Amino acid sequence: MGVQHISNGSGRQSGTWSRRGILAALGAVPAGAALAGCSSSADASAATDGKGATASVKSATKKARITVTPVSGTKKADFTTPVEVTVADGTLASVTVAGNDGSTLSGTFNDAKTTWTSAKNPYSGTKYTVTAKAQGAADETVATFTTKSPGETFVGYFTPEADSTSGVGMPVSINFTHAVADRAAVQKAITVTAEPEVEVVGHWFSDTRLDFRPETYWASGTKITLSLDLKDVEGSDGVYGVQSKDVTFHIGREQISTVDLSTKEMVVKRDGATLATYPVSGGNAQHTTWSGIMVISERFKQTRMESSTVGLGDEYDISDVPHAQRLTTSGTFVHGNYWASTAVFGHENTSHGCVGLHDAKGASDSSVAGYKFYDSSMLGDVVIVKNSGEKTVEASNGLNGWNLSWADWKAGSAV
């Protein structure tokens, strides 16, 4: 197209501009104007105030911020929730939680590694130190807190004693000092394992008693481990366990004695072979002896037996009953008897419910049946009574859970 002529202000034309002149004139556009013509609006803003460039640099260099829950310095932190460590503007590289009791809390990261949560709750009454580090950070974050102590507590007293050796009928029996409302929570915190391995199941007899046993008697030589992980387990509203310990027991030889009160005879078998046969006298017609499977739970070389303690008034009070071994909580014993005629044993049932063997006053005559049976026995030995004229003993009356079928026993478990 044609090129416009530009006036020189005098009405005369100054001449025609060449193409080269036009290009030269265009090339003289100020540098700032040329940049504005090809920049974005954002670039324009940044160039105008400089703030955008500064913010971009700051974003790239933000420092990771680590937060610990419970808050550092807390003196009475809750012990019923896990410890949590989170990070903002970064990822977590490592977290350790150590208690002043020597314990540690393990935990896991989330997929993004921005949160770490302890696998278990912290223990009560314990001071913890949390050490956490963010990925790429030079410094660690250290926080401390102390958990509060529980207001009310409970413990479980167990049978048999730690490191003891018992007969094959001995269950693991635990009696709690406070009624348990959440049986499942408490039972989950208690495990009983056996070597050689066998299934062991718990059964609640009441809200204060939990027993464990296998389907059949323990095998001779079994090692049993009881693990009590009850610390801070809430058994009832606001009532927490305090125990965290492992104990072991052992099972000795097998001894099972069968008392037949129709023949008035007791046959003692050791590891399947007959060890001895003794004439006995059981409960009379008015005071029949419990029938069923019973386990020796206490042993006394001599003890006092008083009828008033078992609801029989003043019928008897013998201060030195020899070789007494308890079979029920309600007062059934197998024991020596020196006050009855020797003709009674093996011929008449004359007792107030106990199983009696001929014995001597003073419990020191090793030739009599009472002494011999006591000497051959141990806690946890099984005594089976049959043909007594009485019903089967309640499973909760002593350590006598073997009178329940395996199905009925398992039905009493809370887990």
C-alpha cells in the first residue's frame, strides 16, 4: 500500500518516507513497550510490584512444622488415646516415643508420611519424650508430656503360683479385685499359651473370676505362660488395670484318683498305671459327697475343721485333721481320719461329706493311707468321685471346670 506523507507544519510536504526509514522508525520503539506487548498479565503484575517473585521464593523455602499430640509440656495427658505426630509443609523422616519406665511406643506413618500414630496408647503415670524429624531437616523436634494416673484400679490374682509345678488338672484361674463390666476388653488383654501347643480358652464364672483350660487335661511336662497385659485396660467405667507381666507354670506327672463310694475304695493312677488302692469312707446319707471331677486346690499337713464354717452348726470341731487336701470351695476335702475305727474305711460312708482315709494323730505315721496319699499328691491333681448319691459339683465350686463340656466351657468366653 502507499505510504502516507507527513506534514512539516508549513503546508508543504517533507517528502516521501522510504520502506527502510519506516522499519528503522519501528525499530526505535522503547524496549519497555516491546516487552509489555508480549508478556502475560501475571508477568506484568510481577514486574509492576515485585511481590510475586518474592512469594515464589518463600514458598520454595518454607520450613516443615511438626506438631505433637499431646502438646509438649502437658502434665496430665490422657492415656486412652494414641500419640500422634503430624507435619505441615514437609514429610516425616523418623519418630520415636520413649517412656521414663523404659518402654517405647511403636507406630505407623500414613501413606503421605505426614502423620505418625502410635500402635498402642501411652501408659498412665508415665513421662514420655517424643523425638521427630522431618525429611531433609537439620534439626529434630523434641516434645515431652506426662500422662495422668488412673483414679481407680484393679488387679487379677492368679492360680497357680508363678514358677510352680502342678498336676494335670490345674486350670489357670484369675480372681479380680473389682467387678469387670467389659469382659471382652479384659479377656483380650490376657493370654494363656502352652508348650506343647494346645488350644486354651477362657471361661467367665462371674464378673470377678476368669479361668482358662484346654479341652482335656494338660499333657505331663507342659509349660504354661500367662501374659497379663492389663495396664490401663478399662474393666469397668473409670476402673483400670495395672498389671503388665508374664508368668510361667509347669505341669508335672499325671495323677488321677477315682473314688467309688459304692465300693468305698479309691484307686490312684500315676501316668496311667495303678499306683495304690485305699479303702475310704465318704459322706453319709444325710451329708452326701459331691460327685464329679474335682481338683486339689489347697493342701494342709494338719488343719482345723469346724462344722459351723460349712453351715452344720456345732456338730464337730477337730483342731488337728491330718493330711487335708481341699476339693471344693464349699468345704469338701480328702483327708486323713484318726478318730474313726479302722473298720469304717472300705465298709461305711460316715463323714459329713468329705472323703476320709485311715490316718494317725499327729500326721507323722508314714505307714497309714492318709499319709501315703498326701505324700503322693500335689496341687492340681485330679480326684474323681462317683456313686456318691449326690449330684455333680458345680464347675465354679473350686477349680472344677472340667465338669463342663468343651462346648459349654467355650460358651463362657467373652471373645
